Amino acid sequence: MPTLLRFAFFCATAVAIVYGIMWSLVVFVEPRERDVIVRIPSERVNPTVQ
């Protein structure tokens, strides 16, 4: 039984670390806004029918 408890404690610790990293990314990292320009070739917008 101690091995099972040790494994459960290790899994809970790993999950807590990952959760803490995700939480800190959400709280402390601000995304930058920027304009995105995507050029679409005219052949794709107005395809020629053959």
C-alpha cells in the first residue's frame, strides 16, 4: 500500500506543477495584438471555368 500512496502522491504533485505553470501563463503573460494580412491569389477567389 505505501507504494500505491507514493505513486498517487507523485501523480498529484506532477498535476499540481502543470496546473501551476498553466495558471501562471494565464495570469502573467499578456498577448500582443497585431494586424494580420493574408494575401489570397485572385485565381482562388475567381476561378476560371474550363
